[in-house]
Amino acid sequence: MKYRSTRGQVSGISFKDAVMMGLADDGGLLLPERIPTFSNDELHELAALPYAELAFRVISRFTDDIPAVDLKDLLNRSYAAFDHDQVTPVVSQDNVHILELFHGPTLAFKDVALQFLGNLFEYLLKERNQHMNIIGATSGDTGSAAIYGVRGKQNINIFILHPKGRVSPIQEMQMTTVTDSNVFNLAVEGTFDDAQSIVKEIFGDLEYKEKHSLGAVNSINWARVLAQVVYYFYACFQVQKETGCEEVEFSVPTGNFGDIFAGYVALRMGVPIRRLILATNANNILSRFVTRGDYSAAEVNHSLSPSMDIQVASNFERYLFYLYGEDSSRINSAMEMFRQTGRLEFSAEEIAKVQQTFAASSVDDAETLKTIETFYQQTGYLLDPHTAVGVEVGRRVRDESCPLICLATAHPAKFGDAVKQAIGLDPELPPAFQGIDKLEKRLQVLPAEIDQIKSYIDQHAL
Ligand SMILES: *Cc1c(COP(=O)(O)O)cnc(C)c1O
């Protein structure tokens, strides 16, 4: 399988090169030249497989340049790091099916992709006799998942900037108690936006980027999307077995369009998904797009589901490419239009096409808290605030005639403050994290100044 960019200036590159490139060199996003499909007979056979084997069968359709034994080994190691033997189990509560994506080492769904990406990076760097220095800024979830993805890996150092004192205590501890020698936590004296803009500026310095072989782990890497496609297969099979229904709907809390785009790929591959339900918090650009074709950026609102506080969805361009009939010139003019005006416009025909595949709605913080509370009262099951957004939107717009699968993107203990606001109780930490507050921490406090950050990286880069 070869890969090409949505913007049309990069094409014919291998899977391995697509993974190493991350963002396409022309500024676009990489996609496979075609989306492979499974027949009904093949799907039937896949339904019997355990998670890691299913992952191999799905992912290997997109990779022809990694030997099967190696890919199997990478996937087995990635999913052995999860604390549940089904990796992403489905539990049924009150007429919805909750797909628990938080059994990885940092209790959020980003582990599903970043455990695999960490192993894949290590494999490719070794093969190419190269090294990489990963740099990223985090408001919490991505940074911890990335650190756990590459801790202890050869030929990789990772530098994660977080705003000092402004990430949740559990997220801070998850990052700073990782004391492997290749992990560098930089607590920046500033806001998340300060940290993020420093990272952007560092990547913009091409000479510096080259000198240190800088790498990124943000959600535009194709390997991340690909790893997430697998659980749509897995969950659909579980729910088909449980309910006897053929088709399912998924409700996906999203900000970057990453997770839900993986669902779109699964649908195109043959998973019987009636509709994908897109759920947003008050940052609702994506749900406005689906419900009325209004894709216009607004100010970022800080919400109780902070991992979805996003206004410019980095993976949206991938879907747009298909909506525009795989026409790169239309993508280029749309992106230019968005850059100039902060909005995109769609024809009635296009909106109708979007609504054949997607439904959407958004919920605010008060509704999020109410959902956590009532769901807990009715079932005894605790939702994290991101998952609650998906559950509430899913219930509002679902098609009652088919089962609804809601993606649970984080463990409630990871966002304990919001949960406490909702039900007055602190959620219990899973056993692996009890006592985390007593572990040794390693971090470096630095001012929010690019020169000081760069000089720290100069001293500690591979
Ligand atoms: C990152 C994240 C999301 C949103 O994921 P997208 O890539 O924007 O779809 C949702 N919930 C949690 C807990 C997250 O960490």
C-alpha cells in the first residue's frame, strides 16, 4: 500500500515513510491510496479473533513493508501493556454499550495508538540506524500517553512541556514519576498556549529540527489513526454477538476529528455502522458542521472535558478529502479559504452527504455533570466527563432501532475533579496508580522562553 497527501504534492510513499513523515511535507495529511475492504465472510472470520490478532489482520491491510512476524510482535507487545485481557472491553449499561478504551497505562484512549506508535518508532529507527528527539506540548492526556509509549525505548528521547501547576494532579504525577533516562518533563512557567507556541516555533526552525532529528507524536500521524480503526471492528463484533443485531451506531466524543475519522475508515472497510454520532462539548465547530454545514472557528472555551477543547480539528482535512471526491486542488483552495476567513462553506448536496454518515450534537458543562450524575444513579457506573459528552449526545440523536456503542475515552479517576462536582465523591484510582503520589518525581522547571527551552534540549538531546 502506498500513501499520498491530501494536498497532492506527496505521493507513492511507503507505510514506513508515511509513519516517519508524520505531517506530509506539503503541509497536508497522509492517506492510503485506497481503503481496503473486507467481505462479509471475512468479517465473520475476524469476529472470532482476540484483540491483538484482529489488530494484525486490520493493520496489515495497510502495510506491505513490515514482515508479518515483526508486525505481530509489535502489536502483541503494544496490547500486552493493557490491564484487561480483551484490551478494549465492552460493558452494557442502561441500554447503551460502553466501549472502555482506558485500560492502557495512562487510563485514556490515546494509549491504544501511542503504545503501538512508540514500538513502531523504535523498530523503524533501529532498522534505519537513526535516532529521534520527540518534542511535544501537553495539557495532560497526550503527553502522558506519549511518555508511556516511548519510555525506555532505544534511539528515542522525549521532551514534553506542560504548563507548571496547570495540569490535573493525576496527569502531572503520571508524567513526572516516569524516571527512565530518555524521558524529560519540562514544567513551563506559563500556560498551555505558551508551551504549545514554543513547540510550534521550535518545529518551525528547520535547521534546528534537522540538527536534532525532531519528531512529533500529535494525532496527525497515520499510524495513530490506523491503530484506532481496530477497536471499531472489535466493539461491533462484541455487540453483534450480544444483541444479535447486524448494524450498530457509535457515539464518539471528539475534538480533533481523530477518533471519529478512525470510525469512518472502519465504516469504509465494511464494518456495519449505520451512523457515526459526533459528540462535542461547547467547542462545537464539528457538530455545527455536521448539523448545518457551518464550519467556522470560534474562541476556545475551557470546559470540563479539556481534551476536546479544540477549535481547529487537525484530522478534519482527511475527511474533507473524501467529501471532495479525493480532489487535492479543492483541498488546497479550501485550506487557503479557511486560513483567510476562519470558515468553510458547503453546498446542500455536500451537507446531505455528510448526514448520511454522521449525526451530531454538543453538550455544555452543566449537561455533562448532569449526565455523570444520572448515569451513576441509574447504573452505578461512573463516566468521565469526555465519555459523558458522548453518552448524552448518543442518547439524544441515536436511532433506537439499533444498538448504540459509546466510546469511553478516559477512566473517571483521570478527571476526578469533574466527577466529584457531579456526584460528590472522588472516583477510586485503579490499583496500578495507588501510591503514585509517593513515587520519585523527575522534572525540570523552566521559564516560558524559547531560548532556555532550546538550550535545555541542546544539552539533553540524543
Ligand atoms: C484526546 C481525547 C479525546 C479527543 O480525541 P480526538 O482525537 O480529538 O478525537 C477525547 N477524550 C479524551 C479523554 C482524550 O484524551
